[in-house]
Amino acid sequence: MNVVDSSGWLEYLTSGPQAKFFAAALEDQDQLIVPSITVLEVFRKVNREMGEELARNMVGQMKHGGLLVNLDFRLAIEAGRLGQKYGLPLADSIIYATARIYHATLWTLDADFKGLPKVKYKAKQKK
């Protein structure tokens, strides 16, 4: 199972320089888990920088891939625990907790996750 954080979705959906790093995880929809917080983050960034129409189009692609996971009580508690343990910001805590609960690998360009168990991290490159 795979979880791709917002940085990976954005890299892939905008054909960034490291899009290929995320391709296998995102294109294997049977193994893909999509935390709803990533939809929020992608929509918000694309809407701010490129407009609502493109933002809706991009998040529309996200809902067609894999299992969409909403924040529930169990996930919130695990996110709080992991966020405190690893010093993660709120959204990152939810994304990482989703990956851990579903025994998934987390794919990311976000240095906040660097070195954590079951994380495939690649440093960002300039476009």
C-alpha cells in the first residue's frame, strides 16, 4: 500500500522534475490510499497559484485513485501521537498516521518526513 503526500501529488500533477519518482505509487490505484487532507492541501495551493478551475481538475484526478481516507477519531488520535513523537506539523501528522494505520509506504518530497520509518523521501529539485 502507498500514500503520497501533497508534495508528491503536486509534483506528479504538474509534471515536475521528480514526477517519475511518484508515478509508480500514484498509478497503482489498487494500492493507493489518499488522505483527504492531501486533497485540501493540493486544492488550496493550486487554487491560490493557478485558479479554481485547474484546482478542481487536479483534485478530481485524486478522487479517482485508490481509497479516500477521511479523518476519523482513531486517525486523529494516532496523528496526535505521531505528530508529538516526531515533531510533525498537523497536516503531516494526519498523512503519516494514515500511512501507518494502513501499513503503507509514504512517498514525499517533504523534509519533515526524512528518516521516518516506511518513508520514501526524495529532496526537492528546482523546476
